[in-house]
Amino acid sequence: MVASTQPGREVAIVGGGITGLAAAHALQKKAREDGVPLTFTVYESEPRLGGKILSEARDGFLIEGGPDSFFQQKPWAAELAVELGLETALTGANPRQKKLFVVNRGRLTPMPDGVLLIIPTRFLPFVVSPLISWPGKVRMGMDFVIPRRKDGADESIGDFIRRRLGKEALEKIAEPLLSGIHVSDPEQQSLLATFPRFRALEERHGSLIRGMLAQRQASRANGKASLGGVTRAAWKNSVFVTLRGGMGTLVDALANALRDERGGRVLTNCAVSRIKPEAGGGFRVVAADGTGRPADAVILAGPAFVSSSLVEGFAPGVAQALDRIRYVSTATVSLAYPTAKIGNPFDGIGFIIPRGEKRRISACTASSTKFPDRAPARHILLRCFVGGPGYEEMVDLEDSEIVRIAREELADLLGIRAEPALARVYRWPKGNPQYDVGHLERVKELHALCAEWPGLFLAGAAYEGVGVPDCIHQGNQAAEKALAYLARPEQIRVGGGQP
């Protein structure tokens, strides 16, 4: 609980993506609840808000340029949507269609039923599946007897999966699925920063399979007990949740809520060129046009490399640490077809592609199968993913070339040779932060370095989670830290050391 803040306190939020907007909303809400005089300014360099969240309605199709959903298990996105009055807009994935395919030797092979992330929890479907060879299945079964790691040290996803489940499980399931979620190279991707749950299963149960079976049984028991005859909203039973109208609905609701309240400004087309400490305390936020505005606290909610450029003039240590976070570029291409021209290409929500298949797309989602109201009747909407580690040059191709490549891959894998009724390409240059091994230690170091400049805070996909709920949570946390800081007026001083 914040006791009080001094009159006229201003918080600058650099970045109008979901993290920055969530931070502004949390500041606004808490200041109103506590009756404290607080203003904020959100600075966004682009003409629109939302960052990688981009929904487009076109010719009856609802297309997502970035994330199309969020994990329901992480509560912060759903909580924010409900708070903004969007509960009736929340919807889960198609409960009648959960089948995921893996491209194996050039053909679509169903992921065995009961495989949760990468871990088999049902015996028969896994045994009869052609996806993994018999030696590979035996090697995965050795997870029951392989000793657990005891030193607690971080390791790559690649090393962890090979150690517990074997090389084939890594190449055919873990690499396209786990690394696909984070758009990362499994040989560099940090286990503890991206999938700490796996280490927790290993430490507690000594086996991933044994641990996942125990969790699944406990989850079923808890689910039955919690229902107690009360009907749950359908979306609460879905792993993936989105909003009718697209993920952009959440951004629009946030922006409207911020603009409807006094005491805050949301600026688009307003790039920040640098931030500098003020001699009398606090900071000055300098826009690209040279104009400056004072701020008592600053939340840097943009990409790490952008934040680095803003602070390098006064905090070179922070800038250097930020620059150590790598990024890769990706793009999505959405293609729409009349079903009459292509028939039913596959019965599922999408497919993933191991790198060993040497394809030019990494995955494909059947958007109109996965979620409702994504395409008009008798049409299908597919979304392909390109770029990422080792394939970033594809993002620089012309739209027509990216579309051509995606169509060629769909023709080969699904037999779709019809002309698309619609094609849309969305590029995300340097849009995906890489959580390399040791990432958690780097983030810890970053926060410690920022503490040397009281009032300076970091939040966003580069640090403690790339998903929409993670970014919202970090925005909320940054707002809480800023308010706690502003409640102690003796800390509003020139930067350069702890008071």
C-alpha cells in the first residue's frame, strides 16, 4: 500500500506495447485508489499502440500479425481483460480440435495423444505412433531411471532434453515445439529462464514422465473438486485463450481506459532519443524533436537495445548489460482460401517443422480452426511462420517472395495449389529476445545496475517472460516499484548512487 506521493509526481513510460500500457494502467488504478496526485506519459515511437499485438479485420477475416492468444494458466492477461470489461469477449481454443502435427520425413504425422509439451503421459498412443523410432522410444523411457541433476545450474534446452529424453526427442518434438514458442536455438536457449517447470519436475520426482503423470492426476482431482457443481466459463477450461475481435481488442480497451482518465498522456509517433538525469533530481525525457519533459521515475518498457541507446549517455554499465540480450527477426504470413478449392488439407490446429526437415517455414497454424470467427463460412485461414535463428534473411524478402515461399511449402506439405483469396505478411525485425543460458543471472545483474539510478525501472519481453501475460505482469510490477519509490520523497534525487 502506497502511503503518499508528493504533488506533481510524473512517471515516464517509454514504449507503448502491452508492457508499457499495462504499467500505465496499473499506475492509474493505484493512484486513483490511494487518492494520490500522479501523472504519467506513455511515449510510443510508432503510429499505433500494442507493439507486436496487431489484429486486422479484412474481407471478413480476422488476422493476427503477432500473438494470437495467451496461456490461461498465467492469470495476468485474463485478469486484465476482465478488469477492462472484456470477460464476455474471452474465448478458448476449439475444444473439438486439438490435434497437432509434426512434419516427419516430409509428411504430416500426428503428435501422439497424451504428449504434454514434450512429455508422454499416455502409453499406448505413444507406443504406436510412427513419429519416434523404437530406439528413440526406449531412450525416452530411460527418463524413469536417469539420475536427476543436483547442482541447480542452468543449461540449454538442447542439453537438458538430450540428457533426460534423448536426441530424437529433442530433434522431432522439443526443438520445433519448445524452441518454437520462444523462437530460439535450443542449443543456446536457457532452461531455467524459459521452462523452469521441467527442472522442478526433475528435482521433485526424479523423472519428467513420472512428474507430469503426478501433476496430471492432481490437476484432474483439483478440477473436479473446484467445480463443485458450478459451471465454469468455457474459456477457463482452455489452455489457449484469446478475445473475440482479436488480441488487439485488449490493446484498444487499455488505450481507451488510459485516455478516458485525467492525469495521463499517451503519445504516438513520439520517439524518445535519450534520457538524462536532472541536476535537481529525477530525469528528463528528451524526444526525437529535441523537446524535453521532466519525470520523477522512468519505466523502460521497450526492446532492450532501444533502452540501451537511451541510457548509454549516463549509465554505460546498464547499456552494456542491455546490449548482451540478443534478438532475432521473424515474420508471419497469413493465407486465406475457399475450402471448395482446397478440400480439407489436414484435420488439426496446425503443424510444427523440425529443422532437420530443411523447410523454409517453421510452423503453420490453422487460425480459423483454432479459434472461432477467424474466417467467413466455407473459407480457411492459415498462418505460416518464417525467420528465426538461422533463417533471419527471409524476413528481408519482399512480401511477394515470402508469400511465394509459403505457398510452395503448403503445396508440398498439404497439396494446396489454389490461389489464395487473401495474403498478408507481418514482419518483426529484431522482435524476439533470446533467453540464452545464464539469462536469469543477466537480468538479476541488470536490475542491480538500474538500482544505482533510483527511479529507473525495466520491464518487458526481454527480461522475465515473453508471453502476453508475462509482459502484463512485468508492467504491473514496474508500476508498483515506481509508486513505492515515489512514496519516499527523499529518494527523488540526482541519479548515480543509492540515497
